[in-house]
Amino acid sequence: MINVAVLGFGVVGSGVVELIEKNAETINKGLKEQIKVKKILDIRDFEGHKYQDLFTKDFDEILNDDEISIVIETIGGKEPARTFTEKALKKGKSVVTSNKELVAAFGSELMVTAKENNSYYMFEASVGGAIPVLRPLGTCLAANNITDIWGILNGTTNYILTRMFEGGASFEDALKEAQQKGYAERDPSADVEGHDTMRKIAILMAIASGYETNCDKIMTEGITSIKQEDVKILDKAGYAIRLIGHGKVCDKKVFARVSPMVISKNHPLAGVKDVFNAVMVMGDATDEVMFYGKGAGKFPTASAVVADVIDIAKFNGNPPKYSWEKPDADMMIDIEDTSSMFYVRATGITKQDFDVLEIISEQNGEIAFITSEMNEKAFIAAKKQLELKGAEFKAVIRKLL
Ligand code: HSE
């Protein structure tokens, strides 16, 4: 028997326990020993629950149980998840997680701890929910120099943006729906402010570059300032908005940014709707490769978690893996040194004030247009100058090149 313990019986944790039971035949096919959930850690009471005999509130019961070889951490956040993970790894137990916050911040250290203790730290579920992307990126695409990654990496914001464009829903109503469906984080500001996407692009770029990506250096902008006025103008002109995590490897340096982006409805990423995520990877040998699937939710995420457990069981303690190291020096490119195209809606400016590629609307003294590609620093300086002369910028959204 391969005994596992699940830490945290929330949306993902309960999905893992139920999936291991529901798909037992498929999951255990080809394994020498069957996977069994022996304990579930949660601070809440589960009197009368179907799994009531499995619950404990004491982590040490799991830590000191030598029959438990794999710990599944679905608590989320930094603490106590980090302490529990470290302790389990040091005891020689492998840890599987969906916790992107922990992986992005402490993945490097935890992978070293795992290696030192002949255990494994696996986290396929931390990016893209159901989508197999970390393993393919680290193994199947290993012959490539990855130059760019563009990802729709947050189901909640993608659901909100889709509902705002296609159902005319307000931001607040769409967020409530995403919460009811179990997509949103406990504190949904991590979704709508872009921090969840930031952690996921950091993980993807760490695998792509081989080095830890410093989250503090990732410029992060969420979707809270997207207005219905812009949704209507852009929709009519054949554009959509998606929250994009973009990473770039350039001369061994890395750039990463999270921001809403205007994209043509003909672009493959515009077809990614509702809770779906997509990751587009540019490799120097492959050209574009795209991964697509449900990025959040109980069973889609549980699917990736349980697959990691199966890999640990199947490959006899040597599963296919992906990793990265801490860099010796800062590898991050400053956002100001990068360039973008910009969608601008403003009053008090004319099309001559920027190198305008396309005018999208012009009415009642207000103009909306898309600029040609320009340096971020130059754009900010031009905006400031125009504001001093009385211009009012009502919306600025980057456009996908
Ligand atoms: N809150 C996250 C999302 C969950 O909406 O994508 C999956 O990481």
C-alpha cells in the first residue's frame, strides 16, 4: 500500500481524496501497490462526514507515521504550508502540491531539501490546473531555448473578463460567480490583482530559464481597473482583453510581466474563455507550442495533483521532474527597458501626440487608439507631459504584439 496524507480539505484537497476513490481502478493500474489516503489534516470538525475516521488536527500524527510516504499539501499560502512541507521532506516523505505561492517563493530551497533527503517535491498542479505544462516544458521541450511564454494563467480573471465581454456582466457579479464555482482564491484579491498569475509565470520562467525568477521584480497589474466603456469600444472593434503573464528570456536575462492585454479576437489566446487557461511557449526549435485546459476547479486541479502522486509511485522514487537553481546574480530585466504597444482612451490629446497605428473610436472629444510599439519609459514620460497640459487618460492597456 502507498499511504498518502492530504493537508487541507478545501476545494482541491477534497477533490484529491474523492478522485483517488472514484478513479481507483485507473489510478492504480500498473502500480505494484495501491494508493490509499490514510490521513487528512484540517483544523475544522467533520463529524458524520464520509471520511470522518481519516481526519486529524495534529500534523505530527502524519509526520511520525512511517507508513505515510507521500504528503499532499493543498493548504495554500506560505504558512503553515512551508513548515509542514519542510518537515515532511526532511523525514524522507515526498510532497506533492498545488500551492503556487509556496513554489514560486521557496521552490528552489524545497527542491534542495527534497534532494538531500531522497524525497521529491512535485507541483504540476501549481500552474494551469488540469493542463500538463510544467513536465512537458521541463522535459519534452528540453532541446529548445525557450524565448517567450505567454499565459492565461488565472481561471477567475479569465472567467470575469469573458462574462464582462460576452454577458455584459459587471466585474462584481462575475467575481461572485467565479467564487461560487470554487475558482477564486480564499482572498480573491490575489486573482484580480494579478498576484496568482505572477506566481505562475515565475514558476514557468524558472523552468524555462533554469533559474529562480524573482517575484518582486515582476511588474504586476490586475484587472480591477478594466471599465465597461473600454470593453464595449474594444469588443466593437474586434478586440478582447485577457490577463496575460508574459515572460521572455533575452541574453540569459529574464523579463516577466503580468498585465491585462488587448488582443485581436483572431489571436488563439482570445479563444480561451471562462475558466480555461492556456500557455503559449515559443521555442527556438519548435516555434509556437500551445497548452490548453481548465485552469482551476476541484477535479481539474486534483487531476494534476494525483498524477504527480502516480508518477512518484510508478517511477519507483525517480519520477520525471523539472527543477531550477538560485541565480548567482540578478537576472531580471527592468520593465522600463522593455517596449509595448498601448491601447489609450483619453481626452485632451490628439492622434499626433503618439505614433498611432489604429484609431478605435473618436467621440465627444474623447479618442481611443492603439500606438505602435514604444519603450515603456518613453510612454510614461509622454503621458506625464500630456497630463501636465490637461490631458486625461481614462484607460491605458498594453496590447499584445
Ligand atoms: N484562483 C486560481 C484561479 C486557482 O482562478 O486560477 C487555480 O490556481
